[in-house]
Amino acid sequence: DRVLNVCEMKFLKSEFAVTDAYYHTIQSRIERLSNLTSSTIHSTLVTNRGLAYNEYSSAFQSVVTLEDLFRE
């Protein structure tokens, strides 16, 4: 499908909250990768506790939790 998923993995005691600085870090990584490929790039958060939604949480197109991975 020509989509690359850039995965950020976080193991935390609470939900992961994206800060302004981290938002720009993710955007920079995606921009650098997009210069190397013609594929669509999605950022994906893989975490044990989920994502705290705020003005920067749109940095991730997808969130995968442990519950998603180990659901029966």
C-alpha cells in the first residue's frame, strides 16, 4: 500500500502526552524520511497506557496499546 509507519514506542506509568518540542521532533523525522521515499508516512504510537489527547496529539495517525496487541 506504499505506506510507511514510523513507530514511536513508549512504556510509561501514565498516558503519553505529546509536548510542543516532541511534536516538532516527530514532524522533523517524518520530513527527513519523506525526502528519501515517495511513500506515504504515518506516525504510530505503540504504548502500554495510551495517548493523552491535547493540541499536539495529532502528531500520531495511529495509537496501538498493549490491550490492542493482546486482545483475545
